[in-house]
Amino acid sequence: MYQANIQINKRDRFGISLKTEMICLELLESSIIASYLPKNEKSTVLKILRVKIELLKQLLRLTKELNVINDKKYIDWSGRLIEISKMNNSWLNWATKESPS
């Protein structure tokens, strides 16, 4: 997303595109934090991560509707976000599952 945002006009680059970049960095940070936490503490961070992913999906849809990005980029990025969302939900399910004693 960062490299694609270089081609976007200045108004959009420092507006909605900057926000999407910041959320991407927050996603990366949250996933790294969750990876280092014990299993019983992961769920809180993963729930926050799920919300950030959904926010990014909505912002991506908005950038498409405002014609900031083209259809090809939207389809590519939204597909990747769907996959990331599935992985996060699987991780969250694993973290919240009771372990047998």
C-alpha cells in the first residue's frame, strides 16, 4: 500500500491514504505483540486486531468509491485483507479455545 500511495494525488495521500498506512502499521504491530504474548493473553489483542482489520476494509472500500484507487488495486488489496481476517479469526478461535486438562 505504501508504494501505491506514492502515485496518489497529494490531497488523498495525506488524508485517507495516510490513515490506511497508519492502520497497516498498527496491524503489523498488534500481530507482533500478540505473537509474543502467552496464549491466555492473546485474545484481547486479537480482538483489537480484528476491529482494525475491519476498519481497514471499510477505508479501502471508501478509497475505491472515491476513485482514489482503481478496481485492480481494490480487488487485490481486499482479497489480501479477507485472507488476513480469516487468519486472525482462526488465531483468535485457537487462543480462546479451552485447553484440555
